[in-house]
Amino acid sequence: MFGHGSSVASANDAVRTVAAEAARAGGWELYETAFLEAAPLLGEAVASLVRAGAAQILILPYFLTLGIHLQRDLPRLMEDLSRQHRIPIRVTEPLDGHASLSRILVERAEAGLAQ
């Protein structure tokens, strides 16, 4: 899972928690959480997965939209890391457009109105 990263440690911990829950739910034996602007960086996470025996890597962006980091920064990083480790690296779509997002917002609004 790949997030932006924050100087607020609890924000990065929240991404790590979601990644761990997704790994358990998905039955993924190998996974890492990485950030663009916090540790561990994507290159460190990819190296760790390669050392652990990953034959390919799928990056799940923990980003709401296809912004500049996913359009510019991530493709460059993926290309460099794929070439460096000689391993295929692919990326999924960001969270934007997924039907669950609107349901989550409705749940949050209902909870806020119930207070």
C-alpha cells in the first residue's frame, strides 16, 4: 500500500493499520506499507518485498484521486524500481470512483447528524 506520508506519525500509522487489515482480509502473505514523503519510502518497501521473494509487485495507492503524485511521481518511481530489481511492478486505480466512497460519506454524515 502506497500513501503520501505525513509528518504526523498517527496519520502514517492509520495507513499501516488499513494495509494490515487489507492484507489479512486478502490473504496476502507479502505486503508492505510505503510512503512518498515518509519512511519507509517506496524503494525501501520494494527492496524488502524482493528480499522476501516477491516475483511481482502490485501497488495499491492510498490516494483519493489521480493527482500529480500518481500521474507524475509514481510512474517514474515504478519504472526505476522495476528496472533496478528486474521485477514487474503494476499499480491499481486510486480510491476515486469506487462505489463504497459515497456510502462511506453517507455513513459519516448520518453519524455526524446523530450527535
